Amino acid sequence: MLSSRISRPVCLVGLGLIGGSLLRDLVAAGDTAYGYNRSTSGARKAVSEGYDVSDDLPRVLRRAEEDNALIVVAVPMFAVGAVLDQIAEYAPSCGISDVVSVKWEVYAEIRKRGMEARYVGGHPMAGTSESGWNASRKGLFERATWAITYDYADQQQEKGQPIDAGWIELFTDVVRMASATGAEAIPARVVNHDHAVARVSHLPHLMALALSVTGDNGGILAQSLAAGSFKDATRVAGTNPELIQAMCETNSVALSEALEEAIELLAEAHDTLSQDPPSIRELAVAGNRARRRLEARTGARRESVSPVKISSRPVLRFHPGSPGWVNQLRQTESTGGRMEIF
Amino acid sequence: MLSSRISRPVCLVGLGLIGGSLLRDLVAAGDTAYGYNRSTSGARKAVSEGYDVSDDLPRVLRRAEEDNALIVVAVPMFAVGAVLDQIAEYAPSCGISDVVSVKWEVYAEIRKRGMEARYVGGHPMAGTSESGWNASRKGLFERATWAITYDYADQQQEKGQPIDAGWIELFTDVVRMASATGAEAIPARVVNHDHAVARVSHLPHLMALALSVTGDNGGILAQSLAAGSFKDATRVAGTNPELIQAMCETNSVALSEALEEAIELLAEAHDTLSQDPPSIRELAVAGNRARRRLEARTGARRESVSPVKISSRPVLRFHPGSPGWVNQLRQTESTGGRMEIF
């Protein structure tokens, strides 16, 4: 059961790996999508590939305002505030989403400008260690998860206040946009999202970096002997270090907590490894059990021999705005479930 | 320039993932190879696939003695001593190699039995998180590295003693065997090997285990959001925990040292991440640089668009036993280079 189409054009601000791939997917799906790229040469490259792209942000935003587009902010965190200011000026009535990997800082910028009722945050959990338009490609989000925030609705309900009808339509379109790329749309409030990705996205980057350095310290023989497990484990350390910094440093509180847990586990293993006889049994058993749980949850999707792709995530099929729907989102969030709109 | 064929049959003791894959490769290359599997059903399975396999170890070893086979010990570390005792009894003049991932403990067992002059250790750096004959497959070692020890020759030279001609032939055949599987043969003395793999193989297992537990502690939403980077980073935590323990615990001294370095890097990152403003710049820059060095060294082999597979490792083409050859091995080892015999 596929969700129906997005009800409005999509305007992408920023056409790097994520924004560029999203533009390609939307156009391929037959949706109207256009965008802005800061770099003139990048914009030209996209135009030469047949995409509707400009390097003139005010012009692109005025057009978005005219056709009531959904604006997706796909720039690095440090540029988000400035882009929101431009949106406030040139596209004051458009709905806004984004693809930034940490959500609280974006939400702080949104709140600062009183844009809560026109914002639905997003974070597609996909990527490579490459960046820029040239790294973008169709199908990047296929079967990835796409976290979608709903803090405005959650808070309105807490306060006993009505939820703006425009926000409900915006939320619906953001879920449809994620679905259009083949991703699974997962509801997640800002704080919960940031705590989760600290563990499954940002911490892996820190571990990969530390492992890269420690392996490198082993000298040329160690590097020469490095096989698949080392390469896989350090792959994300190849990402532009400024992007890694941006992700990790904007999520420092949640990441710090997760990192502390990981250090403690490693320190305990170090203690028992230094005993006579050496042992790492506790970590080996606990880690293997945790990994198998992960496989049980997601393995079927990846390794199934069946040509039909079946998600292992529980699904919520719902109609945004119907009675009890915000509670349904909370329930789905707590089980890591996905949303399908009918 | 391919090395020529192994001069004798190969007898595999143990037909799990590594031993089984080696048997398949050697038979496919047209070499004579046969083996022993402890499990009767496993042996039957191999026989039903057309392989020359028995579950009777004394019989297999007597045959090896008769046709002067190269015996490759491919059992877990805890079983190595018992297998060597059987070899001493039933195949007292055969050359011996092995595929165990830590070399000093095997070498201790070899020394205990005075077998140094008939032993050349090996460690193919390949594997999956699966184990057993059913997990074995042809081509597992293609383009992997295969560490090959030469401590006996190194020590004889140190002592100004001659190197046994039989040992030189054995070393030659072990290099040829590795080459026959498509692997790159890398000379590495026992201690250097163990220090290197502590960093690039055993430490990644500990990191993967700790990361799996920390991710799992994030609950269902975190698991649901876990994407490629987390799955790649934790893949090896899916290995049988007893195998991980065996590897890590037998290499506890070198691993402990590497683990301490990694913990220190992470603890420093934790400190700077908790400052205001938070920063992980030092680790991000150092880790990225280290990872890029690794890519520069091995990337070309993996990602080349050329159909011709070119190794990025320096090559030593040599004739074992020729003047200065042990020094050539030391030199090659220090640059992580590979060997080709002519």
C-alpha cells in the first residue's frame, strides 16, 4: 500500500549528497522539484544534467512562496540559521523541513524565529563518506530510515491546544516525500532522535576515528595486514572531518553519555584482559547478543532471498489529524515503527 | 608473474571456514589436497561434495607421512597442542603450517615439541562472521593478505647457524600455497604479526562489541534508526563469541596495549566534547588522516576501475635460500610488502 503523492512542489535549499540525491529521486518519481546550490559551478553541473537549479537563493525562495512549495533545508548546520532568515524574508508562508543529522539545534533556530507551526524536521539515515552534488545519486535512500519529528503536535497536545491544519498537511507531505524515495518514515521527537543517533551514528564515527589512529600507530605492517573487518570498521572515518565534527559537536550532550558507556565497557574489558587468565567473556557475550538482536530486527530486510522487500519494522497506517493520531505517533516511535499514510 | 606450483600434497587438519575454503581452492587449482574433519557429518558432507575427506585423524596423518604432505593445522587454538602430538606420532617427518590468528601461542607449542625446523606459520587475513564447513567457499582468500612467519630462519641467522634445506623448501611451498588461493603472502615474524593483528583485527572486534552493547542500550528507536555505518561497524560482533574470545585472549598482551591507546583517544575526545564549546577536532583530524593513509595504501586494489588487479604493496621477487634472502624478508616485512617466488 503506497502513500499517495506529495501535494505541492519541493524546493531544495542545498544540493550536496543528501539534497542532490533527494532532488534526483523526486524528479524521477514524477514530482515537481527544484533547488538552489550555493556554488555556481555546482548549479551549472546540475542544470547540465537537466535539473531545475539556480544559484540565486532569493529568486528560488520567491518562486517557492509563489507555488507554496515545501522547502527542504539541506545545508550544513552552521548555515541553517542564515537560510531560515532568508526563508522568513522571501518565503514567509512555506512549510519547512530539513535533513540535518542533529535535530535540537535546528529546532532551536526554528523556535527562535517562531516557526514551529510550519516546521517538520527530517533526517534520512543514509549517506556515504563522500559529499557534494557529484556524490549524489538516485536511490540513495532506498530502504533507509527517515526520521521525522512531530514536536509541535506533541507539545500542542500536551498543552491542550489545537494542532494547526497547515502543520498536519505539512507533516503528511514530509512523510510522503520520504516514502517517495523508498525510505521508511519513522516518527521521532527531537530529543529522542538525538539520543538515538548519538549511539548508532555519532558514536560509530568516534570509534572509527580512534580505531584508525590506533591501527595507523601499528605502522606499515599493521596497515598492510588490515583486512575487511578493519576497513569496514573504519570506513566512516574517511568522511570529511569537518562534517564529523559538525555532527558530533552539535550533539555533544547525548554523545558524551553514549561515549562514556562505551569507554566504560572497553575499560572493563581491558581490566579482565590484563588478568591471569585473560578474559573478555563478559563483553564478548553481551556484544554478540546485542548484535544478534540488531540482526533479528533488521536482517530479514537486507538478506532476504525473496525479491519482495519486506520491512521488519512494525507499521502504523494512519490518517494524520484523525482522533488519537499523536498518541499513535508516540506509540510507533517507542517501538521504532514506520509510518504509512492513507 | 605467477609462482609455480606447490611441490607436494597438502593435508588439511580441520575443515572449518578457513580449512574448508583452503581445501576447495587447492583442489580447484589442480593441487592434490585432502583433509580431516572432526565431525563425522561434516566429513560426510565434504565427501558428498567430492572432496577427499575423512574423520579418522591417525589414518589421514599416516597418509600425509607416506606422501610427504604439507600438513596445515586449521583447528581452533585450544586444539592445536593435541593435533601436534598426533602429528609427532603419525607424521613425524612432514612439514607443518597453520592458519591460527595468533602466532606466539602456536609457536610456543611448536617449540615445546622441538618442531621449529619443520614449521612455517601462516595466517590468512580473511573470514566472515560464519564458521564451519558449510560456511567455507572457493575464493575466500582472493586478494586477502596471508601472513607467513619465518622465525626459525631469522633465529638461525642471528645465531650464525645454517638454515635447514627442508625448512627452505617448506617455506617455499607455504608461500606458493598462499599464492595459489589468490592471496598476497606477507612475511611477518611471530611477535610483529601478533602486535599488528592486535590493532587491525582484534581491537576492531572489541570496538564492535562495545558499540553493539551501547547501541542496544539506546532501545528500540535507536536500533530501528541504525543504518549502514552502525551495521558495518558492528558486523564482526556477530562472530561466535567463543572465537572472538579465543583470538583476543591468546593475544592479550599486544591487544591490551592497543586497547589502552584506543581508550585514551576516546577519553580525550570525551573531555574535549564536554568542554564549552565542545570539540572533537583533534580526533577527527588525526583519525581522518590515518584512514586516508590506509586508503592510499590499499584503496587502489579495491576500487580500481581497471579489470587488471594491481596490488599496491611493494613486491619482493626472490629465490628462498639465495644469499641475503633472510634480510630481504626482514626488509619486506618492515614495509608490509608481499612475496613472489621465482
